[in-house]
Amino acid sequence: MVGILVGLSVRLSRCRQTVLNPFCDNASLFKLSCESVLINHIYGLGYTVVLLSSSLGSVTLTYLKIAVVCLSSRNKSLNSKGLQTCATHLTVYVIMFVSGSIIIVAILVYLTNCHESVLTPHLSDHRKLASILLHVVPPAMNAVIYGLQIKAIRQKIVIMFTRNTRGEITQ
């Protein structure tokens, strides 16, 4: 599927030279072309739907199976570890999914509040910010969430926040 997507992009002639986004993606390459990119958009949308559906489906199926095993087992230690791992992974996955959805919401809000059907440069800046956040926020939150799973790190953070809170109250 990726080979077809790359093939559709390579076939386009280029009449512009500058990629305006913070990183080069397919949409940025489409903007360099003077030809019709309708086929690229249709295939890209289909590819996105298939990829997102299969990803969500496999994650849901996997975690449902883990939850069933944990809930049917009588070993409390196994249940606790399994459910804790599921909760941690799902938290990270939801953060990534929400971060990726922000741009869609921003476009829809803009289009419903504006009588124009074209995306302006103002929205383009929001799209750039959202795309950067998509690549920064989930990995940062991933480190925090998995770091909190380590008992020593969790205890240090609790001590750090407890000291700050007590210091602010007495001062």
C-alpha cells in the first residue's frame, strides 16, 4: 500500500520547489505539483481509513483478550500486572489518538465558523503547530507514563511535589 502511495506521488510533475511544512509529508509533496492530485487524495483517504481501522481494531481485540484472561484468572498478582499494563498502554494510545485528532477538530471548527470553504494561511499555521505537537506530545507523555510505573521514580516525584506543596503552605 505504501508503494502505491509513493508511486502516485512520484508520478506528479513539480512546478514549485519549497516545502512550507515543518517536515516533508505526502500532502507537502502534493502542494509542489501543478497537476490534479484527486487520485492521490482518494487513495490517501482510503489508505488512512484502512490503517486507522486496522490499528484500532487490533488494539481493541488484543486488549479485550488480555482483559478476559485477567478477569477469568484467580491469580491476583497476574490480574493486577496485566490490567496495569493494559491501562498504561491504552493511556499512551489515547494520548496519541487525541493529539492526532486535534487538527481535524481545528479544521472542522474553522470551517463551521467561516463562510469560506478554503483553508487560509491562518489555519495552515495551526496545522503546522498541531503536526509538531503530534510528534512531540505523545513521546513526552509516553516517557512520563512509563516512568511513573517505576516505583523509585514515582516515590521521588511524590516527595518532590509534597515538599513544594508544604513549602508553599508555610510561606
